[in-house]
Amino acid sequence: MSTVLAFRGGVHPRHNKNTDVLPSIRLTDFSEVDIPLHQQIGPPCTCVVSPGDYVCVGQVIARSEHPMAVPIHSSVSGTVKEIHHVVSEIGEPIEAVRIESDGKFVDDPSVAPPVIESREDFIAAVRASGLVGLGGAAFPTHIKLNPPADKKPQFLLINAAECEPYITSDYRMMCENPDQIIDGILAVMKWIDIPRAIIGYEDNKPLVSRIFEHELEKRIFKTGECHDIRVHKMKTVYPQGAEKMFIYALTGRKVPPGKLPHDVHVTVLNVSTVRQIGLYLRTGMPLVRRRITLDGSALNIHGNFNVPIGARVRDIIESAGGLREDPTKVIMGGPMMGVALDSMDCGLIKANNAILVFGSKETRVPPESACIRCARCVMACPMLLQPAGIDQAARRKDIEMLTHFRVMDCIECGSCTYSCPAKRFINQSITDGKKLIRAEKERYASEQRLRTASQKASSGKEEQDGKSVPKE
Ligand code: SF4
Ligand code: SF4
């Protein structure tokens, strides 16, 4: 174990890991859930149940044949009430299955550990478990585990950085389920044929190395097998857990803009994702619950809670102890990259790992002032961008300058906004700038399509005209 490389830039917000010593509590007191049918990067799934159907925990309720999609399973047992539209956490309408829970949490009889004899079986099992990246990106895990043949991974990196303030759900997972995490790592190493794994964590998590050392020693003692799994401590600096920074810290490899981890022969999985693989291989129970951190000054009780997917934010808060004051801001995720909710009626999705509920003291937004060209945002940017330039270009809707400042390479970590003394809304400018570029690309593509169609039409007409003219 050793402290490893750190990337350039980043910021040091207060950790506020207030809940890291509190054991997780399983919440079951939900009269109904709204399970969204779009929970991963890729298209939404199609509902396969109807109102009135009785469903069990772990039963498939929606699926899609699209290669990027994974099935969605019921997180409670009970009766399907309706398939309707709800508002997602980003404020968009989304189809969801509402299930009235009978409170019994009856498992689906078909739930059983998968039989795996080959790499293909393993990837199919990971897909069948409904697994997506649980670090927040929701990228389908079966795709990550199947890189092109010429990009065979040399390292499996387990992302246990959990660098966002407040969130401790991964840390509690490591304290409470290290055996399942190691099961998952060994399965990925075996079936995907990755010789070496590294678990990377930030040095504000005191027990991680001892937990895994103990777990690995126990296995060597039991089975006599020794695997190349190492545990590396990293400097606590935000955004250490961002994929590109994480890869650099542990391997010294740089993922070029527009490329993916497998381009540098690395596979990165979040520690909760790999634990879910371990759990699924043992029990066959797909992804139906998530461990989330609840914190913030407006809550009565803070802690980590194991919650059924689809449970509404309002019900989770109520079930976990309720509110001490009217919240002024509710965030799904961490304070740096999370999404501020318009409504507490949206259902928990697979990628969520925290709900932060703040009162008025913590959410006072100071007024924005003019840029003083101090370059603190530039120093903080881990992607070596010029956030102040992006901010100005986005406000001027200057697409050429946005392209020049490489807005699309921004990982939206929020370090620039955090470090800005003028309190510029740089993150908002980045979001707007990316939207402008996407709209421009879409406009160009549709123009191209129209041009091609009209060229085809006119050449067809010419052919027809040619035929109609008698040849001499
Ligand atoms: S420009 Fe993007 S990547 Fe750079 S600090 Fe700001 S949000 Fe992070
Ligand atoms: S940190 Fe703020 S004030 Fe300083 S250069 Fe960047 S945008 Fe301007």
C-alpha cells in the first residue's frame, strides 16, 4: 500500500463525512414505489407488466433488446397500480411503473444464483442482473466488461474514492460487505481475464486498507489462493473519483479526450458496482435496492439507508426520520455534481447514492459579480480547461469560442464554480455551452440529411427525365 500520483488541479471542499461511522439501516416502510423505466445511458425499457398484475421482488417489469439496455426489476412485492408519467430528478417527464407494496417483500421464485461457465455467460449474467455503474454515471456494466479484443484490460481499478462531500454509502459498503466486494472483483478478474486489480480510496477513509487486508488474508488462509489485488491510498482532493483522474492516480496513464478507459487498457468499476456483482453471483437477486446517504441540516436523522429502487424521495425522508425544518434545497447526489430537485416526488433510480436536504442557512447563494481574471478556476480545473473563457463564450452564445475552449471535454466536476471568488455560475454556463454545441451539431446533421435527400431526389428525377427523352 502506498500513496500514489495526484492529478493537477482540484479543490478541497470540507469533507462533511458525518455519517461514516453509522451502520446502514434497511428501510421497508413504503406503501408504493414509482420505478422509472429509464435508468441507464441508452434508451428506456418497455414495460412488460400490466395494471393488476402481482409482482415479486426481483421480477422483471421492463426490458429492451437494445444492446445498451438492462432489465428493470421490481423492488417490492405487490400489485401494479398503473404505468404512468412521473417527473424525473432532472425535471423531465419519464414513464414509471407504480406498484402498491404488500409490505411482505416476497422474492420472485425464479431468483437463483446464475450458472456461469464462460465469459459470455458472465457478461450475460451481469446484464440480466440489471446492473449499471453505481458511481452515478449509470453506464451499463456489461458493456464496460466487454471491450474490443485489441483493448484487453491489464488493470481492473475499483473506484472507492467517494470524493464528493457528505456521501459515505460506498464507505459503509466497504465496512459492512467486504466479502461481497472481493467476490465481485475475483469474478471479474477470472471471467474477463484481468491479471491485476487495484482498489483506490482517499486517505479520509481510515479503515479501508485494514478491512481489505483482513478479508484477503482470510481468503488466503481458507483457500490457499493468492490474487493480485492491491489497495492504494490516494490523496483526498476533489474530483479524485472522476474516472480520468482516478486512472491517472493509480496507473499514471492518461485517457486522451474523447477516448475511454479501455483505450489505455484499463477497466474501472465503482466499488458498489463490483459488490453488486458479488451479491448477484451468490444469491441471484438483481439490483433492486440501493444504499444511500441521507444528510443535511433539514433532516432529523442522518445516516446510510438501504432503500428499494423507485421509493419516492419524500417517502424515503419520511421513513428515515422526517424533516426538522422546511428544506430550501434537496439534492440527489453530492453537493458538487448532484442535481437539485424541483420536487420530492421523483423515485430513486439505480445510479443515486445520496439525498441531501438543506435548510436556509446552508443554501444562501451569494450574488454573482464580474470576473476579476484571477485564474483560480483555471488552477482548479483537473481537465486543464479555461473555465472563465467558457463562461464568457457561453454567455455570448459564441459557438466558435466554446469549441476553442473545449467545452465538451469538461467533466462538470464543479471545481471551477467552487473556487471562483466572484461566484460566477460557471457550471450553468458549461451546461448551456454544451447544449449550444449539441444543438449546432444536430442542426448541421439535419441540414446534411436534407441536402443528401434533395440530391438523391434530383438525380432520380434526372434519371426519370433521361428515360422519358427518347434516345437518338
Ligand atoms: S471546466 Fe469543467 S472540468 Fe474544469 S473545473 Fe470546471 S466543471 Fe470541472
Ligand atoms: S475564478 Fe471566477 S473571477 Fe477568477 S478568473 Fe475564474 S471566473 Fe473569473
